Amino acid sequence: MITVIGLGFVGLTTGLGFAKKGFKVYGVDVAQGKVDLIKSGKVPFYEPHLEEALKETTGKTFFPTTDLSEAIANSELVFFCVGTPSDDEGRADLGQINGALTSVLSHVRKGDFKALVIKSTVPPSTTKEKVKPFIEKEGFEVGKDVGLANNPEFLREGYAWDDFVNPDRIVIGAEDERTRAILEKVYAPFGRPFYSVSWNTGEYIKYLSNTLLATLISYANEQSMLAYAVGDIDISKAFKILHQDKRWSGSPAGMTSYVYPGCGFGGYCLPKDTAALNALAAQKGYQSGILQNVINVNAQVKAFHLDRIMTACKKDENITVLGLAFKAESDDVRDTPAWYFINGLMEAGYKNIKAYDPLANHAYDLLYKQPLQYCKTMEEAIDNTEKVVVVTAWKEFKEKSDLLKDKVVFDLRYALNK
């Protein structure tokens, strides 16, 4: 059996994915309310296909619980899928991982080998320099009493289920044969390339992926600002023609979606992981010019567009913000660019701000508590307003773009004509 610690986006997808493949999985979370919701067949966030998988597997191969003791006693493999948010200096905060490790190890008996797998995103050298010593301070010998590995996830919000059950590659950072063999066995049903590498390499591959995506986004944003400076450039068309190069996949969710300008990247992973790798580089004595400039450009493009909006809008005008989630097909509002624009307008004295998102109104209100007028439909949101700011590239906004023809529109995602 398998235990998954943490039933957020990564943990619930992981638990349900293994359950769907036929493994018996305990899904453990400390939040009783969340566990009760999941037991009832509800997913506590929006992600396509998870609710169907939950209803198919709960009580059969997937068992949500707060009872860590039973889960650990009956499992050989434990995945840690808890948060690793950035601290004030951009470093990954390992507090939740350390707390989960302490709780799990309190239920592990020596001689009853458990493989502990860090699936949470942590900077290179964390398993070796932080997690292993932490486990040893708890009185366990890594490689003998417990196994230790990392297993980076490559899940895209909105596509997480397919990314997990049909991965393009499986990466395991493991340095003892027993743990590596256990993980190879549980991933065998996926039938995908399996790469067993060192602890540091496993962690590095995840950051290599996310910081490249962040760099591509910032490259596109920097070029869009250059295009404004030059003038008379159709930015959307220029990038669409760029994508016709046969070296690009052209997939709707492929690399072309990253080399396309917008208003900065947000969400949980790209900002956090780019900051963490940049902070690690400085800690190790290397100044990463590219990563620091990616962070700088991501901030610069937001300020650039906010200035455009404020230059064109009077403070007593009605302004509508379309899109609150950091990306379409998601209700995730963590580090969303929408907050930057709404907060910036409010701080500058703009008070008549309406907002609409097909999924994220409630999530945004819960997290940010801004005095917005939330609207239930796009039609309601744009009624009695002349200035519209499109922050998230929802298909609905493009499909109903005719409703905006008489409005002054700031299409920050270049999405309406994409």
C-alpha cells in the first residue's frame, strides 16, 4: 500500500493516480474538513477529471483519512506532497516537510522498512543536505531503517490528471537500491521511461524545467515591451507567426504557450521555484544573471501594463477586470497577476472596480479580501463600464469578444485575437 501525505493539488492527483492504477492508497491530510469533503466525492479545488476519479476509487482503492497511524502501519511507500512556499528571501520553506517527516517517523518502527519519497518541489541539494540529516536526527539511518528518495512532479494545472496517468517521463532521485526498486515497481504500470538519478539530479531536473518555462514567458514579455517601444507592430500576429517554425510543437498546451507575451507568470510553481533556485545560486556563491532578470522582467511587465491602464483610465470610471485565476482552466489564484493590477489600481485611488472569473471569484475573495464588486457573468461584469482589463485567457472571453467591441480593452494576454 501507498500513503500520500497532503491532499492538495499534487497530493490528491498523485493519490488518485496510483489508486486508478490499482494500488491501495491512503490519502492523509491534517485538515478534517478537507478529508470529509473528499470522502463525500468533492474535490476542494478545480481540476478536470479528478472528481470522476475520486468517485471511482474512494472506498475501493483510495482511502482519505486523518489517521496517520493506520496509514503508515499498512504502507511500504510514503509520498510527501506538502507545501514548500518561499520565505522572505525567496528560499524554499521546509517547515511543512519537516513537520510531516516528524509525524510520519513517530509511527515507523525500526525493522519495518518504509520508503520516504519527497514529491514536494525542493531546491537541489535539499534531500542530501537538509532532509537526510533531519531524518538522522530523529534516530533513523537512511538506507537501512528507512529509504529516501525524491520524485519531482511535472503536473500542469488544468492538465494534471493526464500528466500523471500518462507522463512523458518518470524521474526518481534515489541512492539506495531497495528504494529505487520499490519505486520502479509502482511506476511499472505507467509504461513510461523511468530515470533513476542521484538525489541532487532529481531535484535539479524539476527546477531546470520550471525556470526554463519562467524564462520563456519573461522573454516573450520583454519582447512585447520592446515592440511597444518600436511601434506599429502587431504583437499577437508576430508571435503566432513565430510559432509556425516547425521546431515548435504547436500543441495548445505545448511550449508555444510559454513563448507568448502576457502580463507576467503567476501561480504557485514558477514564481516560487525561480526565486528558490536564484536564492540557492546566491547562497552557493554564483550570481545568476538570467534568473534574476527573469524575476525582474516578470515584475517589470506588470508595472508596465498597470501604467498603461492608469494613463488611460480616470479614477472615477468603472473598470472591469476579466479573469482572476493565474491561468485559464484553473481556480488557482495564488500569486495571480490579477491581484497586482487590482491592488495597484486601488492604492492609486481607483474604487469602481468590478471583476469576473468563470471559476475563481470565490477563491480570490477568500484569499485577498479586496472590496471588489464580483459579477456572476461576463455580461454583468462589462455592463455600465467602458474600460475592460483582460488578465486571464479564458476561452469565454474570446468567444464573447464581440461584447467588447465598444469598450476600451486592455488585453494583457493578447488572447482575444489569438
